[in-house]
Amino acid sequence: MKSKHVLTLDDVKKIAAAAEAEALANRWAVTISIVDDGGHLLWLQRLDGAAPISAHIAPAKAKTAALGQRESKIYEDMINNGRFSFITAPNLEGLLEGGVPIVVDGQYLGAVGVSGVKSAEDVQIAKAGIAALSA
């Protein structure tokens, strides 16, 4: 039987705090979502001023990155490059840039999804959160 890493509540709080710090340092009003490797919600935080819809988009991005074990931007690019049929892929709703998988020792533990600013900035926030795991 294999052993697998899992995110603890302390891990999730560490990721969330670092992501929040990155967003606040840039004065970005966003929603931050963290999911486990099955796409199940572990954390949802909507910063002051973030649009209400971002509370739906961020978890969808995170779930897509977790289940696909890759950044959600890959799916957005696939669709933008003409593979429109991918829109019908089951269980994937956040086909937008801003979902980043959490990988530790080659194992996919979950993902962070961010929504509320430009997509590249959403990714910047997510990656800042994930980097806190190894700090």
C-alpha cells in the first residue's frame, strides 16, 4: 500500500494567509479558494470589495486544477485555440486561468483558485500561497 501526503488544516491556513498577504500587498480584492485532491472545498475567503461572483469562480478554478492536476489556464488555452468541444468535459467548470495545483514531493495534494483581478494576477496570488508550504 502506498502512502500519500494530504493537506492539514495548518497547511491550508498557511496557504491562505500567504495568498491573502499577496493580494493585500497589491490592493487586490479577490476570493481565495483551496481544495483537496478530489476538488472538495477546504477554504473559501472573499476579501473586502471582491465581487460576489468571484466566490463561485475561485472554487471552480481550484477544482479544475486539482482534478486535472495542472493549471486551469491549460484548459482555457485549449478552448481558445479552437478545441471548443472541451467545454463539455464533465466536472470541469473553472476553465479559466487562476487555478494552480499544489504539488509536494511529486504528489498532487489539491489546488488554489483565485478570482477577482486579471488572470495572471490571480495566478500570482495562488502561487504565493502555495510557496508558503515550503517556507
